[in-house]
Amino acid sequence: MRSSPRLWIARLAAMTAVALGASLAVALPAHAAIGTRPVEFVWTTLGPFQEGSATVGCNAGEKVISGGYLSQNLSPQVKFTASYPSSDTQWLVTAVNRSNITQEVHIRAICATGVTGYARAFSPFGTVGSGSFGDATAQCASGKIALGGGFIFARDERLVVNASRLSATNTWQTRVYNGATATANPQAAVTCTSLTGQFTLLSGVQANTGQSGFFFSKCATGITTGGGFRFIGGDSSSTVVTATIPTSPGWKLNFNNQTGTNRVIEQSLVCFP
């Protein structure tokens, strides 16, 4: 057994970031390493007031462990209503473009080898009333831990993701604001492994009203297998996070806060030795 790795937080001069600390697992037995590579698909055909879905896929012998999305223009009018593992080898993203210009959307997934006991799990459908916030949580089976995760909402731009993150060692949480008139039924999704040694890295990003920017961080040791976010000190009823996407070798968060309230967004990484 070795001690918990020291946190390392990358900061960009273009924005303000505050470290929030991390919760670390300390049981790190030796095992075969997970091998990862990012896979990207640039989706450029989402025209004005259109919606659509696209997937990125892994090679034979690989498993998809996480993924994400990016609005190239940091547009809060591009609403993402799904980002999840649609099969053992594919990551699917759905977006709704509510602007009057064509929007470029990037999709990227992390494909991996050596993922012993790989599995995907989905939460029951949540129930979120009109004008309300609600949650759904997906759990790995007993004896397994989470590597990454995502969410699935109805294709409605009035549904806004407020969290998609690792909330416990084996659990992925999604939180949604339902601005529609009908009840929403969100799902969370999680990818799992029977390997051990996972730990988390948390970083706080200040997104003041009228401010846009981006934040990048990576795991101090080992590899980044997943990433996500949640709002701290109050949720948002409109889109602020315009990207949560894997990069090499870490994870990127974009934001564009056009609300009237300053926000703090917690970026979370799933790390593996």
C-alpha cells in the first residue's frame, strides 16, 4: 500500500480557479495498467434551431469508459441532453441548437484496454416536476468501482444539466433543471470495473456573471479515466457549462455565464493509477 498521491491543479491565466481539495482512495494493490486513448468526432452539421445525435466508437478489443462534449463557440444556446455510453464501445451525445447560426459541436470519448470486469449501468428514471431540480444516480454492481459516466434526458432545450459527476466510489450522479411544462425523467449512466485504486481530484472554477472561459486539469499521477462537474452554492436554470470533455491527458471544462448570478463550478476528475 502506498500513500495518497499529492494533488496537482493546472491553472490558466485567462480565468480564476480555486482549489477545493480532494477525496482519495488509499488502497492501491498492483494490477495490470489500463491503457487509454482519446477518440474525437467533430460534429459540424447542427444548423439553426436543429437537434441531433452523434457517436464516437472504439476499436476492437477496447471499451468506452467516458466521454463528453464541447460547444465550439461556448454558446449557452447549445443545450446538451445526452452524453453517455450507448454501447460497450460507443459514446453518444445529443444536442439542441437554439441559436440562429450553425454551431460546431465536438464529441470525444476515452477508449481503454485492460478494463477487467467492464460493465455499464443505468439508473432508474428520475421524476422531476416542471420548474424543479432533480437527480438520478447510477451505481456499479457490488465489488466494482466507477471509471466515468454521463446522463440521458429528453430532447428538450428546457432541460438543463446541473451536475454530471462521480458522487461516490461506485456512483455517478446527474442533476437536471426542468424548465418544461411536463415532468422530466432523467437517467444517469456509469462505466464500471472490478479493478481497484480509483481516486478523485476536485477543482473549483469561478464563473462570474457575464464571464466565459475554460479550465483544464489532469490527475497528478496515473491516468484520467473520467470527468464531470456540479454547481456549488446554488444550481442554475439556464446553461452555464458549455463543455465537459476529455483532452489528452486530462479534462476540460468550458463555461459561459450569461445569468445574473456569479457561479462556482466544481470540476471533478476520476483518476486511476
